[in-house]
Amino acid sequence: MINDMQIKRITSSEYKLVTGLFDKYRVFYEQPSDVTLAENFIKERLENKESVIFVALANDGRPAGFTQLYPAISSVRAIKNWLLNDLYVDAAYRKQGIGEALIKTAMDFAAGEKARYLKLETAVDNYTAQSLYEGIGFEKQEADTAYFTYKIEVNKQ
């Protein structure tokens, strides 16, 4: 259950905590499994300070899920918003509120960074994710042929 979980922001030295999950995430989106690619990608994002990653750790210390955020700079508003680009919960830990807890952690982080909104995309046929996002309060923005865009304000400006 989520009460036994710890959610923490990982540092570049902790990249291996999420590489297995990231590989599974990519496989979910029909990419070939490649743990080396996953490790290199995550490590580079963190070392270059290009993303922020939160991991949910089970009470035994195993990674149960993660989310990765990228900055989205608004020149006109002169602020940094955030794109929740990746969200994945291992199959063994689903239906326990971990995805929602990771999203709310991302929302709190974005609000603390003075962002106006958090944005994400999901496949038009990913009904489970759509239900989760809409239940939290994200508003559907637009759709192309394969993805819906969702957005939630985290600071009114």
C-alpha cells in the first residue's frame, strides 16, 4: 500500500534506481528492451540537469514507480513550467495509488518552482491514465491522432 512507500527525488548518482523501470516504460510504448540505453539516457539527463526524476520506493527499498519531468520555458511569461513526460508504475505495484502519489509530488515540485502549470500527454487509448489524470483535476487540452494533452495549474498568476 502507498503508506509503505517513500517518494524521493533522485540524484545523478542514483540513476540505477529507475533504469529498470524506464526500460519497462519504453517497452510499454512498444520500444525494444535495452537496459544499457535506459541507463545511459537516465544518467545523462540527471548529470546534465535536464530532468527531475522522482521514484517511489517500496518498504523493501525496491523501485515501484517513477516520474520524469522536463522544464518547459515560457519566454513571454518569463517562467519555467514543467512537462510530466514519463510516468510508470511496475505491474506488481499498480492499483495502490502510487501513480497518483507520484503525480501529486510532481505538482508540488512544480508549484514550489513557481511554475504556472504541469502538462502531460497520454495515448488516446490509454483510458486508465486518462481517468487518473482527470480524477486529479487535469484538463484535457487537445488531441492529435495518437495523444491527448492534459494540463493542470499549480500556481495562479
